[in-house]
Amino acid sequence: MIVTVTLNAALDRTLSVPNFQQGHRHRASQGLTLAGGKGINVARALKRLDVPVVATGLAGGRTGTRIVEELTSEAILNDFVRIAEESRTSTAVVDPMGGSFTEINEWGPRVQPEELELLREKLRYLSRDARAVVFAGSLPRDVEDAFYADAIRELNRAGVRTVLDAEGEPLRLALEAEPWLVAPNQHEAEALVGQELEDEDFLMALDAIADLGARTVLITRETGCFGLTREERPPRRVHAVAPRVEPVSTVGAGDVLTAAFLAGRLDGKDFADSVRAAVAAATASVLDVGAGKFEPREAGRLAAQVDVSELEPVET
């Protein structure tokens, strides 16, 4: 199985509001409530791909109870550590007419040291049968930036593949722990390499991020994905361009991409084929409201339209 870890889990409320305008009164045409947080989104996508998965992390208060209930209703196996403070709620407004998306996220709970230690113990237990452990999303308050790095080092020593999707200092520190896969979006990659990225800069960014410690790097963007793996010799670099669609909501597309790539690689698929399937699944996910939701059949249809090209290494 695959274990996903969401320290800052949320209850995600998404409202569809046609012709949304700030400062006006509106009536939502549709509402959707899901358990959320990037690790949970990855778990939801893996579930749709029929990959055995268990979601863990921290959940507190009535909101935490609702998060667990929502996961259970989706038949997503879960084993969360209950904490004292209330988990966060996130609210998003999607305007299907204007193509806009407005999101309001709460900070999340403060976490006590003993609660974090319970999570570490649970990870040690769950990872014994795991093919990979996915750490995704922001860290709650009072959790040190080095949490992901420390957890990845421990799992690496146990021979478990680790996946990371985070940003800022937690991402930078965790790269030094040498995760198997990191999947920053373009903005997060730019922060890591210290410059804005144009098309010709992504090869440099892939190599720079891999030099920081990752064996495989995916840089996601709205139009597709750049990928590098150093699991092969020589290393391979690819660029995948997504087919054009009319998006309903792009929330969680990167989480779906990470899940689909992971599923493909662990199933023994070629690197380029795994990137193709990942971009297709992410594209399918923007056709629906709800992070991590997509139709696998639609992803299969779109895969034939994903343009994947092999890239030459950067000359030094």
C-alpha cells in the first residue's frame, strides 16, 4: 500500500457561484464538502486508480471528526492521530462562467510535541508494509520546519520510498534528506532556484533541484510538466504538454498528477509513460469540482493527447 501524510488536514467547502463578484450577494448553484489537504487529495486520487492507500495525519475537534467521517464515506482507509485543537476549514468559490477561483484557508491548529510523537509512532507502524510514503501540504503551527526532513531520513533508513510535495523552508530542508520524489509547482520551484522560470530555464531547474537531493523531480505547471529521474543512467528528462480543455476547477490537479505518476512508477511503467499518465489524470481532474477527483476513463482518453518529448541535458 501507499501511505499519505497530511499534517494540516482540512474540511474543504467548495461553492459554485456563476458570475461571482466581490461585494455582492450571490446564491451558490452547487456546493461540495470533502476532506481536504494535499495528502488527502493524493489519497483520493490513488483510490480512484485502485491503488491500495491509507491516509494518516493529524485531525482535531469536531472538524477533525468530520474529516475522518468524510474519508470513511469515500471508502478511503484512514488512521489519523486525534489532537486537542480544531482542524481547519477551507472555503473556495468557483465561478464556472468567469473561470475564476477564490480560496480562503484557515491557519490550522497548534500541535503539541506529544501529539507529533504519536504521529511518528503511527508512521513507523504503517510504513512497515508501505511501498511509499507521501508527505504533502503545509505544516501546522508549532511544527518545526525540519519535520519532513527528519521523517524522510528515518524512512530512507528503513528502505521506504518517500515522496514530498511542500514549499518554502520545509521543502528545502527535506530535499537534503534525499526523498525519492519531489513535485513542486512552478512557483515553488522558482523559490527553490531563486529565479523566475521561462521555458528554457526548466532544464536548469530540474538539475538544480535534483542536486539538492531528490532522485526524481516533477515541476508542475498549468500547461503540463517537466520531469527528471536519476534512477536511470544516463538521467532522463522529459517535457509533457497537456491537451487543451475548458477547466472547471484546477484545485488539486497537482496532487492528482503526483498520485498518478507514483502509481505508474510503482507499477513498473516507463518514466515517460508515467509522466504521460500523470499529466492526463491531472487534466481530467480540472473537468470536475473537488480536489483529487477525476474519471480514470477520461484520463485514459486524454493520455493519447499528451505530448511527451525527451529533453537533452543542460550543457555545463
